[in-house]
Amino acid sequence: MNKNKILRYRDFYKDYLLNDVVPFWERSDLIDREYGGFITSVDRYGRSYNNDKSVWFQGRCLWTFSKLCNSYGKKELWLKAAESGAEFIKKHCIDGDGRLFFTVTREGLPLRKRRYFFSESFLVVGFAEYYLQTKDPNDLYIAEKYFDFMYSIYKDPSADPFKITPKENTSVRDLRSNAYPMVLISSAQTLMRISGKKDRYDRIIREIVNDMLGLHYKEDLKCVLENVPKDGGISDTHAGRTINPGHSIENSWFLMNYASTVGDKELLKKALNILDWSIEKGWDKEYGGIYYFTDAFDKPCEQLEYDMKLWWVHNECLIATILAYKLTGDEKYFKLFEKTHEYAFSHFADRKYGEWYGYLHRDGSVSHTQKGSMWKGPYHLPRCLILCENILSSLFSGDAPELL
């Protein structure tokens, strides 16, 4: 690969991060200077339109501002934003039973809790990355405590103190979601890097990877199923046939990262299969971009938004394809990276006011003009830009990239 081209991409990603995306959020209403924490629901111009706070975004923003400090040097605004997020989480986002809320008011009053532990997963990576700034053992303790909490619920759902009726009657149909092992693998890799307890987290990751590949990875169908029965079979239902290309692609680079760290060639091969299958099944050959959902048997998708194009899916594809190129040298992955880059930056980027739109119709036209919501904020795009710059730099230098 022409090193000048690699450098141009590297410089583009760094410049876009530090001179477009981060400044948008710095001048927006994101950082709540009155009550602490973060307001992610902002319009195209960065103005708040809903002051309620997504708890998983308190952890995500804590990660982002901590990662910016750890990657590009301490900037007072970034450090104070991270401190504000950490304190808001400690004071307002944890219920008496130890579980995190899902949403709280601007002031921090509890609004809603959810069955799943995604809020906890982002607390883990946020406090782990924040620990690298503070060196306060309590911050690492919080990250490890909540990882253990997630892991215990994953192993035994009855261990969850927040017990509510499942969505479906599990005695009739009990499906396992691929999202749970996904966030556990990413969280464990972060702690593996930061905590110093490599052997412990390596053991846990291997266990969860075996679960994921044994249950969800379907070589005969050339896909990863989002929901499967406990025996790893196929549920011929809407949920059981669902493929989430974005989740699968995100999983592929989590697995690639781990495989390269421990030198597992067989796992790397399977991770690359997941990437290849997901792009093949997910890429819209008429309009470009990646579908939100597809059906493993090409039956109609029940999700009304199945053919929309979402920002985070393309962020994950950029990371996965350039990492695949780094690890294999196969030019097809660089071509896929460039193909995704061209689509993403020509459709999602707001060239007038900065940052990205989050949601496009199938034809690439903008569906929602806001830049943030309870689901979108400064996480996937900044993470993509930081990690892609890192991988591109490593392609130039020959060093190993640091990801999770």
C-alpha cells in the first residue's frame, strides 16, 4: 500500500476528530455545567432539545473524554468533563440494589431501569479509561466491580437483584442475545489492558468467545445470528432469523483485536469470516451503505427501520476493515475501508455545522437532523476516528495498534 495514501487517511481522521467532531461537542449543550454529567439530546446545531440523561451515555462520554486525554494529552476541558461525568454517575446513576438506571432527569432523579446491563458495561470501560488519568484505585475498583456484576448475571441471570418479568415466556421460548457476550468481551479486553490482571481476563474472554462462536456463529449460513436458543439451534422466528450487521461487524473487530493480542490464528480466521459475511449480507448493492437489519433466510424483516443506514454501523465497519487490512495485508479489506469511508463521509457528515447525522433513509437522504439523542452522542464516531487514526499510524510505523 502506498504510504502516502495511508498518511493522508491518518491525517484526515485525526483532523476530523480534533477540528470537527470534538469542537462540535465542546460548544454544544453536552457538558452540563450546572448539574454535572452529559446531555446528549442535541439538535443539528448542538442545542439541547431534551434534558433527560441517558445513563449509558454518562459512561460512554466518560470513556470518550478520558480517551481523548490519554491519546492526545490532558486538556482542561476534557479532564473536567470526565470528572463531571464520573461524579454524576456515582451520585445519581446507581440504584440502591447496585444496578444502574437507564435514564435520569437532568438533575439526576431516576426515571427508568432496563433488563439488560448495557449501562453497566459503559460504566466499566468509562471508569477503566478514566483510571489512567486519575490513578485513583477506587476508579479501577468501580470498573472491576461492575464487570464482575455483569459477568455474574451473564453466568446466572437469577443473580440479578433487579428481577422483573422477561419480555417473553422463557419456559416456551428462551433466546440468548449476542449483545451480552459482545459487551462482556469488549469490557474484559479493556480491563485486560488496564488492570494488570491479564490472566484473569484472558480466561474470561476465552470462555465468552467460546459461547459466542458455539452458539451464534453459523458457518453453514455464513452469518452470526443475533438471537439463538440455549442449545445453539435456530429459532425460525423473526427474532431467531435476525442478523444485525453492525453488531456482527463490531464483534468482528473485538475478536480480531483479541486474536492478534494472544496470537490465535484460528480465531482471527473466524473473526474475518464474520466481517466478510456481514458486509456481504448487509451492504445495500443498490444505494450503498449497510442495512440496519437483515434476515438470515431472506424473509421479510419485521423491524420497520430495517433498511435504514445508521452512523454507528459504518463507524464499526471502518474500524473493522482497516484493522483487517493491518492484520492480513489483504488489499480487499483496504478497498472495503475506502468504499465505506466514501459512503459514510459523503452521506452522514454535516459539512456546515459539523459532526454526523445519525439516521439516513435507505436512499441515503437524512431522516433525522439531530446530532444526539438518548442513543447517539460522542462515542461511536470519536472512537472510530481515534482507533482508525491509531491503526493507520501503525500501518505506517509497523507497530501494533492499541484498541480496546
